[in-house]
Amino acid sequence: MKSIFNLFTSVKFTIVLLIFFTLSSGLGTFIPQQRSPDEYVARFGQLANVLIGLQLTKLYQSLWFIVLLCLLALNIIVCTLNRLSPKFKKVFRPRLIIKTKELIALKIMTKLKINKSLDTTKKELKRELSSRHYRIKETEKEKKAFLLARKKILGWFGADVVHLGIIIILVGGITSGLGGFKKNLIFSEGEVLDIPEAGIKLRLDKFETEYYPNSSVKDWKSTLTILKKDKPVLSRVIEVNHPLSYKGFVFYQSSVEWDWTNPSVEIWIKKSKNPSFLRKIKLKVGEKVRLEYENTQIAVLYFFPDFVINERNEITTRSLQPNNPAAFIEGWQADEKIFSGWIFTRFPDYSRIHSNKETDFSFELKDFKTDQFSVIQVRKDPGANFIWAGCTLLMLGLFLAFYWSSREIKVILEEMFGKTEITAGGVASKNKDAFQVEFKKIAANLRRLN
Amino acid sequence: MNESILFQIAFILYVISAILYFSFLFSKKENTAGIGFKFAFVGLLFHTIALILRTIECGHAPFTNMYESLSFLSWASILAYIIIEAKYKILKAGPYFILIVIALMALASSPLMPKEATPLVPALQSYWLWLHVSVTLFGEAFFAMAFITSIMYLRTDLREKKNKVVKSSPSSEKLDSISYRCIAIGFPLFTLGGLIFGMIWAYKAWGRYWSWDPKETWSLITWFVFALYLHTRIVMGWKGRLSAYIAAIGFLAALFTYFGVNYLLAGLHSYG
């Protein structure tokens, strides 16, 4: 038991853990995580079974990684506590009576003789130290006076505060992992969805997509209303980066999905022999429209948002995103089919229209319209507040550790034949050079008493 | 005057500065290095105006693609160098450091980097873009500075050990301590910008503060390497060579987080 405890108090063990942790997290970035077994077999062949067996395919959620994380947490806790109690004692209940040789052993120390009485010297020294914002404790014993002057004592605890922050962050991570809740809601405008976990219903009043002039997406905005017992309690517009919080539940604008069940398209018709001829028609897929020209009817038979011809030579859609919108159109005169073919929004030059009869029509698929679903993610993350508290402590601790230099000066004053002999030594947690300069200045100011 | 001309002027000034610095290394005339320093400073001014113009021109923080972020990193690095030089006086680190900046600037102006400003995708439209990226890159600039001083330490230390009498300037102790000072600045900045601001932004934009995305994981790895540096140094008293090696590895990890993840590993951070 004792040897296990000793292991956890050792910094060498920390270093081994840090190295292991670093290497294994790095490994996880080179193996795609959380994919299907087939994908691993396709990519790694025989090796796939080994990877899956060692849980390297879900490394950050694997038992051994979590054990490693717990060992590190335990190591941090044990090391910090182990150092903390002597440190507390030193800082809050310091030993005032010390031996001269303890001071002589310090790197920053000095010995002085002042031609004044002990009381005068001590008064002057205390004045000097207070003017430099030192706080002083003193005592006397056997005609010797002992001074302990300190400032910025919190600087000694920088690393401990950092460690506490990290532990709280880990606690937050565990809390999120165990108590978190996440759900994707796919809404169309006007729809009300029940969220029993939060005891509320959510209504999407309005959904709009904003575009940049170059037609890339600028933002998605959803107007949400929270209903409690079917009564609206809160209405808010949310967009990406601006979620809505309600009693621990947070609603995020996640993305959009397209509803391709009933799209409509806008087609521009031109005639090559007549440049001024332009007809813009809007119609739904499956609909037939009569042009007031040469008694022609036109119909859109199919529409694919992301047109592709697959390995089996079938025409299909690669995704539900409108990456390559394409429509298949047919034209009729009386009962005779005169043309048919595919037209593309992004690639008008690739449009292929097969004509059975001499015509000079050309077609462009200018636009399409369809409903969009707003995808709203609902989350409850009980760990998040721990994380922010931990992060605050972490930064505070780093600041204390690097920039809040604690300084401590110990002085023994002894009266000898009306003169005072001073032995002084000092310690600083950081920036020892600057401390040495201050220390020398204090000594020089005292010497001026002579 | 447009942004790209100002950028090129800054680039040329940095190159002149590097030439002066290197001639100082050979001639040992501190005067030359002093002029080199002034050139770098004037370059920084031009570069600052270039970044401001870029911000006005594209209407968002100037680090949304590789060209912009490289330009900003070079700018932050020069600023970091000027701060360290003003405080600790290590002119000899100048030539090597300016060389890193020139490499970054050259990469930024290479035809491989698309330079046109593109509108921001929804996830990037947040003031956290400013906070997260700028603070992180500043941290990395100080890591770069620590890298240079660590490498110089390794060389100086070797030379001092070989010819025992010769004390070089700057001394190996000074280089070791400057390297530590740079990490003492870079580490808190990187923690704040890279990890904490990153987590806050991820929470606001994606709804989770941590998702083991490769960029996140590699930031954490970088952080752990520097944590290792601090523990071995402060608790175990490993100064000198081992410390210098760890600082160098830390910078390489930061470099991989910055470049490697974008080009080699796919993830949530694949923006530009």
C-alpha cells in the first residue's frame, strides 16, 4: 500500500504518464475514429482486427485511455496534497525563531553591522520593508529579535491552483459524459416538437437562410418559441454561434436539411435564332406547362440535388445537398415528344437535350425551390460549468505561478555592545534576479544608518 | 496602397533585416544588427497596416485562410522578437528568428496559398475568432522564440564544453533562461487562446467544448509537452540540454498542430 502511495507521489511517475498520454492521444489522430468495422478492413486489411481489439478505433472512449486519464488525475491529486500540507504550515504558521546557519545556507543572504541600538535598527528595517509592501511578523528570544517579512504569498500556490483547475476540468468532463443529453430535432416551419426530457415543447416559427452575394451560405436563423404546457414562455431568434439557453438546456442552430419531396424549378428558355426571346417558367417536378408558343408543352420529370452517375451507370444523387442540381425535362407538341434531356444549374454547357424534331430551343436550369428543415440540436451539459470554473482556476494558477513572485526575507537581529548585528536571508518563488536587486537595496538602505 | 503591396514591402524589409543580421554574425559589428533590428521594426509597421487593410477589405478577422493566418503569425513573431530583444538583449538570436519569419512569409506569398478573401461560413462568424486565433498564434510565436534560443543553447553549450575556457556571448545560461522566459509567456497565452477560448467557442458554435478533433488533440499534445518541460525543469531540476530538447519538441508539436493537422488530418477545423 505504502509503495503504491509512493508511486503516486513521484514526479517520475507523472512524467511517464504524461509521455504515455501524449503518445496515445497522438496515435488517435492518425487512426480515423468511430467508423464502421468495414471501413477499417478496407483501409487497414488484416490490421483492422488488431486496431479494433485494442480499442484504437475509439481510443478516446476506450477503457485503457480512461484508466490512463484516471491514473493521471490520481497522480495530480496525490502529488498536490502531499506538497500542500507542509506548504500550508510554512505559509500560514511559519516558524519565526530560526538559527543563523539556516540563513547562511541561503543563496541570497547578507550580514551587516549597524552602529545603532537594536530597537532603532529594527524600527528602521521594518519601515523599509513595509514601504516595499512586505508584511512582517516578529518575535524575540534571548535578546535576539526575529523578523519574517513576506509579500505575495499566494505565489507559492500557483501550481496547486493549476492542478485544482485541471481536476475540476476532469470532473466536468466525467459529469458531461455521464449526465449529458443530446438530441437533434429536424423542424419544418410551424412545426411543434415535444422534448419530454426538458418538460417543454419547441415550435419553429420561422426559418431562413441568408446568402452572401456569391450565393454561399451566410447564416441560418430560426425563430424558436418554447412552450410550457402549450403556453409560449420564451421566443428567440437563434443562429450559428448564438444559441438559446433555457433552464440548463441549450438550443443550437446546427445545420439545415433539404426536403426534396416536392421541389419546384425555374427554367429559362431561349431560342438560338431569336436572341431577344426569353421565357422564364416556374413549375413543380411532375408538372406539365403549356408554352404560348408553337403549341409546346414542357414537363420536369426528375430532379436531383447532387447529380451523379454511379459505377453501375445509374443516375442518382450523391447527397441531399444541392451540390449539382439537375433536372430531366421533356417537351411535347400535340402528342408528339420533341425533345428530352438533362440540364444542370452549375454546368449549363453540359446540358444534353435530344431532339426528335428540328427545334432551336435551349434550356437553362436557373433556380430551384424547396422547403428546408432547420436542424436544431438540444443539449444539456451538466459538466460545462465545472469546465469554466476549472479553466478560470487554471489561468489564475498559471498567472500566480509565472507572474506573482512571492518573496520572503528572514532577519535575525542581535545587539552587541550597543551595535546591532544583522543576518538576513531571502527566498523568492520566481524572478530571483529582481529579488536579489531588491534585497541588496534594502541592505544598502540599512547601511546608510551608519 | 493595397494590402498585398504593403505585405510585399514588409517582406522585403524583413529580408533586408535578415541580411544585415547575418552580416553581423560574421562581422561581429553590433551596429549592423542594430540597423537590422530597425528594418524589422519598420517592416512590422508596414505589416501592421497591411493587416488592418486586410481586415477592412474582407470585413472579418484576418486569419480565416492559410495566407492570412501565416501573415498574422509572422507579424506576431516579429512582435514577440521585438519584445524579447528589448527585454533581454539577444541580438544573436535575431538572424535565425527573422529567418523563420521569412520562411513563413515566403510560404504565405507562395502561389499554393489562395489569397482572395472569402466570406465567412456561419460557424466562424463570432468575435471568438479574433480571441481564439490571435492569442493562440501569439503563444506560438513565443514558442518559436523559445525554439530558437533552445537550439542556440544546444550549440553554445557544446562549444563551451569543447573549449572549456571560452565563454561565449550570450552565455549558455542566459540562453537557457531566456528560453524559459519565452515559454513562461507562451504557455499561458497558448493555454488561454488555444485551449480555453477554443473550448468556449466550440461550446457556443458546436454545442460541445471538447470533441477530440485532431486540431484539439494536437493542441493538447503541445500543451502536455510544455507541461512536461515545466515539471522536469521546476520539480526535477533538469536544466540545460534536456530542457532545451523538450522545448524544441514542444515547438515542433505546435508547428504540427498549426500546419500538419490542416494538411494531413481531416476534422472539424478543416476550414482553409
